[in-house]
Amino acid sequence: MSSSEGRTFFGEGVAYSGGSVPRPAGLGLAVGAQDPVLGVPAMDRLRRIVRGAPAPLVLADAGHFVQEHGDVVARAALASFGRAAGD
């Protein structure tokens, strides 16, 4: 898939193989504000391509490896799906 095909897929919800693929509710980005390459500006540009994407979860102390802050990301993801962390 080329980058322009990817923009079409995420922007219009059209699958690369020709069918349509629904995007799950609550889809979002977790961004490490300290990441010098894929930080807030780059991820904001990506978010604008993905039609209907919510504002990113910005982790002020995280760099590129946001999975090191997985507890925060997981709680935010559960909340976005309307579930409590203990459910």
C-alpha cells in the first residue's frame, strides 16, 4: 500500500483490497511529546488524515516508546470505549 493509498483508506474508510472496513469507535493516537521525529506535530498531521479521529493522548514525559507508559494508554483506551479500568 502506498502512502497515498493509506491516506485514502484512513480518510475515506475504503479498504486497500476493495471492500470496506469499519473503523472501531474510540480509535486514537497516544503520542510521546518528547519524540523528536514522531512527536506531536507529526501525529497531529496523521490525525487530520484519519477522518473522525479524536485528539491524541499526549504523554508529556514519553518519547518514542509510548508503550513504556502502557498503563496510562490502556486506561485511556478503555475510557474511550466507555469501560472502567477494572471492568
